[in-house]
Amino acid sequence: MKTMPYSFGRREFAASAGLAMAMALSGSGMAGADESVKVARDAPDAYREFIEPNLTPFDAVTALPEIREAAREGEGVEMLLYERILRVAEDGTFLEATREVAEALNQQGAEDLAEDRHRFRASTTRLSVPVARTIGEGGEAKEVADEGLFVKAEGESDSEVHSDEAILTLVYPDVKAGSLIENVIVEEVHTSLTPGEFSFGQPWVWVGNCRRLRLVIELPAAMADRLRWSSVGAGPGEPEIAELDGGYRRFTWVSDAVEAHQFERGAPPIAQMGPLFHGSTFASWDDLGRWFAGLLEDPAACPPEIKALAAEWAGARTIRARSPSGSADASAKTCATRRWNSASAPTSRARRAARRRPATAIARTRRTCSASC
């Protein structure tokens, strides 16, 4: 399997015509698919109302000029268009659509385009794919079959077992040299990590030549007033800004003729050296730090119900140790520390006593320590 060396945004390019054929014939590519995550083909009404009208017309995409003639000799794939459109709500949730139109310049490019992958957070996102098709040189279109869209949990194929990321895989039919593939992937992000705020990051490059990169963000006016952006390395110019109905403001960034990024072995990631374009409604790093500190407050505290449950598991007896502050929390902490120290690093006296005690008593002592600590 030939794998592209870079993940563009949340999409991965990892394709093989042989794998696609094996899936079609045997269905083995569906192994491990997460049946609990259904890939809808119909996008939500909000997509039809706010995002679909902003997509670049297909005829305009195919009319974009090639970056250079030599591209057809040295590259397998040329991205005609990568565009990303986001509609953000006041609470920080958003609707996002990413769209790609790419051409296979030769047989190797056809193999690379036969399958692609897109990462998303399954716990916070509803996914739909209203457009996924192969377009032949003569203009005939073949839709990706329902069996060619499936989701696998990240943990099924990666060491990060506890990640909530999932991978959408698309398998395109009948991709040949000269074929185009087109997809639109819609994500409804219904849970905001930073309520009332919005942040984004977009690599301003692609693994091959890209005729057009386009980013569109629509924000409520109050959030739009706070939006700040900058680039690491190369990035787009100033945005086109438009006032919309309903108190929204639209920002559009476009770059044409973006040449392939030259990857160097051992170089820092794009997040550190660019080209990366990013922005946020947070006013400063201090505000971001205060938000992060707030995430730590609740996990750092021990709720009364948890303390009660620990006491129940440990038994009715609780040794209260004195502490300078005299607080129950400090006493419990001191007690737990003493128990932990005596259990994990027993003195010679404790070891002699343990030899004379039955195993059940020793096990009970260790369970008490675990519950208290």
C-alpha cells in the first residue's frame, strides 16, 4: 500500500487499488468496521441552507489552470480544490464541510486516489457524506457505494486504545489515470470543547500541487469581533469579509497555485514550522490558560459521594489522623499516606507481623489502602 507522507487537516491519504479490489470482491475490507457509527448520505438541512450555496461550482473547479506542465510528469495526483467551510454557533458548536476534487495524473495516482480516510471525533460529531464519486475522463460519474463508506474506531488499528477518534474510509469505484474524485464530508460538532469560543487550524499546503485552497468561516458578529488569526510560515493573504443576514459575518481566505510541499526527513512537524494558518476568538494565552485551569478544578476535587463510597469499601472504621489544619480532607490525606507507606514499604516489624497473619487479613489491608488512597 502506498501511503502519502502527510495528513492534510483531519484527512489521510492512504490508498491502494489492490485493496479496493479485494474489498469489492471479498468484503474483507469491512472487517473491524464499527456498526454503531452509521455514515449518512443525506446532509442536515443546515448544510443545504448555509454551506452548499458556498461551495465552488464544479465547472469553476475544473477550469482552474494547472500549476505547471511538469506536474503531469513528476506527480501522481493533483488536487484541483480543497475547501473547508464552517458555520459556527454562539455556543461554540459548528457545522463543517470539507470538499476535495482531485485528479489522477497516471496509474500511480489512480492507486493513490482509490481510497482515502478522514479522521473525526465520534463522541462529539455526527457525520454525513452527501457527495462521494468518481468522474471519468468523459464526464460520467459513479457514486461510491454504501459498502464503500465505513467507519473504524481508532483503537482497532492503533495503539491509542483510549482515543475517541474514528476513521471514515471511502473506497472510490473505477479510478483510472485521468479520473477525478470528488467528496464532501459534513461534520455536525454538537459538543464544544471551549463553550462560547472558537479556534481553528489549517495546514496551508498539500502533499502535491493544489490549484486552490479555500477556507470559509461564518461566525456570529460578537464572536467575529474577537477573531484573530496568524500564520506559521506561508499562509493566505487578507480575507474577504462579508456581513450576512442573521447577525453573521463571513471570512473567506483563498490561495491559488499552491505548489507541493517539500518534506524533509527529520524536519519539525508543520504545526511548529508551517505552513500553518490558525486563529481563535480567545483574546490571549492568559485567557486560554484560565480556561484550561478550569478543566482541572473538578477532576482535582474529591466529591463527597466518592469519599463516602471509599469509606464504605474500606469498612466502617476510619482512622482520623491529626493535621495542622485540622481539616477532614487533610486528615484523610494523612491517613491515606500513612497506610500507603506502610503497605508499599513495610518496616521489619510490619514484615514480621505479616508472617503471623493469615493471607485474607493481608489482602483486606491492601484493599483498604487502595480505597483510601
